[in-house]
Amino acid sequence: MKRPPALKDLVAFFPQVDLPITLTSEIHHIFSKENKPLPEVLIRGFLREDENEDEFTEYVACFRLPAMELYQSLVFWKASLMSYEYILATYQPDGLMISSKVIAGTKSNGNSLLKRIATIDEEGLILIAEGEGPLDERRYNADQSHTYQLEITETGDILQMIIEN
């Protein structure tokens, strides 16, 4: 009898990277070329949150952050129809997902385009620059962009930081 997949099986597909790192719309090509493809059993067991995803949804292992005592942090890329997202997910040692957030990528509703770029610094803080504009990028208005920060707590929860002006 085959054992169910363990978190360590998933983590093996995610190399640790040196920080800081910036996630742009094109860097997933490097990850998909350098990292081994994720087996479907690991995608179903750990990454897929929506059971109604179509068969064309693609997942790519990107990297892991340094392991903490109570959790492991992984970043993966998910591509589906009109949506390309980098997702940060944290897991308990037993493999249960604690939290997940989209931290970068591109998404369209057919009328507008939402773009996010994320930088993860040496301390593990995630700075996200986000903007939405018309599909015709020549009419993009930078005033509609904003930045915010996420942090991973000691328990593995991913929270948006409140920045006072």
C-alpha cells in the first residue's frame, strides 16, 4: 500500500532561494525551466484549493522560504484562464495549510488588467505594488496604483500590515 504524500515530498520540489527576490510577470519561466514538474498527487493534496478547477490550470513550484519551527512557506505559480498568480502558502509540519495569499501576478476580467509585483526582503516582509487599468496599457494611470506589505506571523498566518502615514 502506498503512503499518502507528506509535506516533505512537496517541499523537495521547492528550492530555497536567497533573499531579496522580486516576482515579476516573467520570472515564472525561470522556475518552470529550473524546477522539476509537480506531480498531480502533490498538487491535489497541498496546492489546489478549488475542486472545480479545469484541467488546463497549471502549477509551477517556485521556491521556499527558510523553514520555521511551526511552519514552512512555499511560493508557487498558478496559471488559469486570464489569471497568472504567484501564491505564498504556509503549512504546518503535518501538511495542513495555515494560510495562503496571492502576492504577484496578472489577472483580467476582460475589461481591465490587475498587475501585482512582489518583493520579499531579507527579513521575509513582502512588499506588493498593485495597479489596475484598462487592457490597453497605453492608457494606464499610475495614480491608481498602491503598495502594501504582508508579513508571516510566528504561527504562519499571512497578514497585511497596517502602515500609518
